Amino acid sequence: MPIELLAIQSIPLEQIDEDRLTDFSLGPVPESLQHSIREIGVTHPAILLSQEDHYQIVCGHRRARAARNLHETALPSRVLAGSWNTAARLTLNLQENFAHRQYSDIEKSLILFKLTQAGVAEADLIRDTLPYLGLERSKKLALDLQQAATLPPRLQQLLHDLNVPLRALACLLRWDETSREATADLLETLRPGVNKIREILELTDDTARRDHLQPHEILNRQEIQSILNDSQRPPHEKYDAVHQQLHQWRHPHLSGLQLQVRSALEKLKLDNAIKFRVPENFENEKFHIELRFSNREQLQTQAEQLFRISDSKTLAELLSLFKT
């Protein structure tokens, strides 16, 4: 049945409150939307609910914010007829935005949480809401998303800004509140990519479970904190140092071997044009050498270097690391 709406009206923005019940966005107003409204105005009216002496936004929060940013005085809107409970308003927003909105996994988790708080049954969330979010109908997925909604707001915002998918957060959802706060501190400083976030979380989680510790007891160690607080290092160098330290704690024997390999490679003193590649995790004994040259003289120079190291003691030690 079609929704009954009043005709389009120009509602003064001062009469529209900032209630964020149906505001699912954790990001700023898109520049493209603001540019469009600046050039041609609001072409798609907001949907409001009349509340005595003011209006609440049901659909159109970003349009309203963009209009305010541009110092507009009114917002083209349609007003809903009849009474609308919380669940109905939330669902209407999802339906109205279904064709053109993409939500991060954190935003999706907050949507499910709001609907649950509004009394929507789990079966209805799985059957009706997940498809509106572009997701398969899965009970486990619904539970994981709702659990992500319990993360601290600062951590939620960071994960949204970094566009971290739910699948990379599996271990984080098991962690205690203090460990989650420590993770927020870490990500705020490093701001790494998704794969790097997953690596750090998994290394920390594996070490914590092995040593019967809480993850924050690892992340708050002096070795990690001194790296994070080093104002001289750029974020990518801090990440490398943190990852190396976590890897060393998780795989002490492997880290020791890798350190010996790096030391041996440095002792070989090969030209930068020669890339000597070794199996990172000792999964086999095959080495790869890559040469970069543009003339015969450069090739000859590199060949001489390789001949020089071919019977060296350092190369023999390097080979023996992989054989044993």
C-alpha cells in the first residue's frame, strides 16, 4: 500500500530538529551532494514527521545538513500522514535509500542495533532488513553485525573511516572493552589498510590466547607504546615496527631465523639493481634473483657480483638456514 504523504512543502530549517534516530551515516555530507544542492537545489524532497511545534527527519538527514552548510533557510519536504512508530520510521528510511545508498559494515551494524532496540524480531531482521542492506539472509551475519554495534563509538568511527569489513573484525568482537579501547588508540595512530589491520589483530589475538592474556596486555606493553609515541616516525614506519614486534612475540623462532636471513643478505652487499628473494616463511628452499639492467656493462657488473658471492661463506650460511 502506498504511503500517504502531504504535498511538497518548503519547511523552514529552524523548525526541523537534529534528531538522529533514522540517521545511519557516520561520514560527512558527500561533496557531490553538497555541490548538487548548491547548483540546482534539493530535487528529492526530505520526508518529515510532524511533532507538534517541530518536525523530525525520517529521510533526508544529509540533505538537511547540506542545506544548513549552504546557509539555506528552508528544505523541500513531504510530511508523513498518520502515526509512525520507531521501527516503521527506521524501515522507511532504509526503503527510501535502498536504490542509492551504500553503507559501511559498521553503519549496517548500527542499523540492525537500532531496529533491535525498536523491538523488531530477529527473524524479521534476517528476512527483511538484511536484503535492504545488500546482505544475504544469514543468522550468523546478523548476530555478528549486532555484536559490532557494541564496539566503542570512537572505534566504530575509525573502522568506518578506514572502511574495515566485518570479516576482518572476527577476533576483535571477542575482546574485552579495555582491549577494544587499546585497539582504537593503535588504529588512530597507524591508520593502516584493511589487510594490515587484520594482520595486527590476528597476531595480537593469537599471542594473547597462547599466553592466557587479554589483548590489551600485549598492545599496552612498553615496546608497542614507545613505537606509537615516537613523534619522529611516520605512520607507515610505526606500523612496520609494531608488526615486527608482534610477529616476534607470536613466532619467536621464525622471527629469529628471519633476522639471521636479513643479516646475511646485508652482508652479501649486492647492488640495489639485484633483488635476492628468499622464501619469507621458510616454506621451501628456492631462491629467486632478479636483475635490472639497460646495457651490457650493467649486466656484466651484476654477473660479477653474483660470481663473487657464489662461493662465499655468507651465502653458504644463508643456504644452510633453509636446509635445516
